[in-house]
Amino acid sequence: MSRVLLISALLVAGVALWLALVRWWYALACDRPELLTATTADGWSLAVWHRPATVRRFEEAVVLCHGFANNACFMDFEGAQNLAAFLARAGFDCFSVDLRGAGASRAPHEGPHDATFDDHLHLDVPALLDLAQRASGAKKVHWVGHSLGGLLGLAAAAVTEGERIASVVTIGSPLYFRFRPALGRLVKVGLWLASPSGQLATGALALIAPFAGRVPAPRLAHLTANLHNLSAQAQRRLVVNVFAPMWRGVMAQMGDWLLHDAFRSVDARVDYRQAVARLQKPVLVVGGTVDVMAPPDVTRDYFELLSTKDKQLALFGRSYGHALEYGHGDLVVGLHATDEVYPVVRDFLVERATPAQVE
């Protein structure tokens, strides 16, 4: 073996060892929920993480859906920053989901694969609701989604699954796309970097996890959260555990939304935003004062668009009496989210839930 090949092999082995050690060291520390599997109409096996209610108080189940480039660990993180565990203690049967391509979800065959928001809506959501209803015995579910996961819940409730979704909670979800041009350029870069298999891999981010919270973060990281509202340890565990590959098809669809300030299907035949405007389900809109992905003006306009009489707006930041300003991801995994954001979500759901029948 030549010296170049030997050095290359040693470098690859070193990187692989470093990655394995980082993933082991920063694995989530709390008890993990039960893994269930939902099978989609096109054969994908979606991972659904079931956290039963400590004491079942309500008939409806709660489905918690991550956003773009994340997985179920974001909604079922660790310690106090665990929205699924918090709602389970409140009496709800909770299901944190991995959409296709994320977490422990698996394709029916070798690639290449690709997916769009419409695929999540028409293929993933029905399978996830089927499983949550079957496992919990619930006739309806409350949908709690972060970012793109909130948009998915809104579109499902307004267009495809209105009979099965009792209410929707969106956290940092932009229904309008009046963003800086830089975000559009980032989408174009992501499309260029995406592999022929249809995904832009993010697993390599774990390589730099030990430095998160210890050295100044790149500007891109500040789009994902107000880093001052995340502990250094949480930043490292988030980098290792919650990121998922990004679908080329979803990025392309988001590029269309950004370019035209539209929220619509791939073929532009279904205007999801107008469908949401007509939605008559209870909706809780949660936003952060310094959220770059869902700025306060966008969040307020989305809230005003809703015609349902049962709607609630909750903005989080110092101007609203909270401990810190809230960005995007820290609305769920922030230092004070457990004490400030979670109770608002819980109270909204409890007030609209059906008490469980006591046998």
C-alpha cells in the first residue's frame, strides 16, 4: 500500500472513530420512549416514538412533529427540555414522529429517493395518524408541530385530515415567506450540495459537536435558535442528535415559497395558505421575538389570517415578560421553555381535550 493510501485510510479511520466517540459521549441521557412503526402507502417505515401518559386524562392523543432537517428527538429531547414528556405528564398519550428520511425511518428499498412537502402531507401524515389512533385508541389527535412540522399540521387539518385532527399548535411556523434574500440563496446552495440520492446529509455536523457552546458559532447557527437561550451542553447534544438529512424536493418547494411568498403544492394547484385561512379548528400560534425563520410580523399576519374563532397567539420574549428573547428552535428546547412555553401549549390542549372515560 502506498504512503498516500495508508495516510488516507488512517484519516478515514480516525474520523470514523471520532464520530463514534462523539455520538456515544453526547447520546441523549434520559429514558427513551417506545419505538413503533407506521407504514406509508408507498412502503416507507416511519419511526413513531410513543410516550404514554403518566396517567391518561384525555381521550385525544398528541402527535408531535419536528421541522425541516430535524427528527423526533427535537420534540422528545432530554431533561426538562422535553415537550413530549411534559405533555405525557399532563395526561396525554404522546407520539413524536420521524418523517420520511429522518431519524429511524427507513425507505422500502435502496435509493435514489426524494421527497416533497406534499409527500409528507399525503403519504406520511395518514400513516402517522393511523398508528397514533390505533396505539392510543383515540378517535382524534391534537397536532403539535415545530416550524415545517406546524405547517404540515395546518395543511393536514385544512386539506386532507380535517376529520381526525382536533386542534393544531404551531411553534415557530411561518405561513408567509417574506425573508431576506440570503435565505433564498441558502436554499440554492443546499440544492447544489444535495447528493444525487435526493438528500443533503447533515450527519457530519456531529464532528464539530464538542466545540458547540465553547467557541463562537457561525452566523448560520443563529438562524436556528437564539443561542443565548440554549445551554452549552444542550447545543452539543442537539448537534449530535436532532439533525436529519434535507430532501432536495422539499428544498426546491421551499425555494418556490420563498421566491413567490406562497404556501402551495408542488404543482401550484393547491393554495395551502388559503385553505388554512378557512380552517375552523382551534389553533395556537407560538412565536419568538427574535425568530429569524418566523419573525414576529409574519407570525402576527398568520394569526390574523385565521378565520377560526378559536385561535390564540402567544409570543415569547422579554417584551412579553419572559426571561430571555426567543428565537426559532429554543421555543422548544430553550433554557426557559419548560417554564414559559410548555405550560401555554399544555393549557391550550387541556382546555380543548375530552376527559378520558374512567372505567
